[in-house]
Amino acid sequence: MFAKAGGPPVHPDLISQTFQRFMAQSDLPKIRLHDLRHTHATILLQQNVHPKVVSERLGHSSIAFTMTVYQHVMPGMQAEAAATFGAAVFGDA
């Protein structure tokens, strides 16, 4: 994901350590670098990006895994699906 100017990859531990140093020096809430990945996925799913796209962006092997991990961020899915189906069958009421 990160490369040096000439192209060789940067070791992931270096990125994590650098991130932690910046976090320690800032007034921001303390989070792990990995938490940014979760935030990215959560925001995409809340904005109705298709789970297949989110799954691919995260490099997950299946949509099922992505949905198992992130299903809690979409609590209104069933109600929204029922409303969408109702509108399609009966029109807007």
C-alpha cells in the first residue's frame, strides 16, 4: 500500500509506528491505524455502497465475511428493504 519514491515497498510496521508517533503528539482521540480501515468500510456501507464493492476494497474473500463483520452498522436494512419492496409493488403511498 505504501512505497518509497523509487518503488520498493515500505514495511508495514514502519507505517504503523509512524502513525502511532503522530497520534501520540496530537490532541486527537487515540486510535490504531487499523481503525481507519474500519471507519472506511463503515462509512461506505452507511452511504449504501454495495457490500460487494466494500468487500473488494477491503480484500475480503467474500461478501459474507464483510457483512458478518459490519452488519451492525446497517440496523435499518430490513425495514428499508421492506419499504423498497412495498413501493415497487404498490407504488408510493
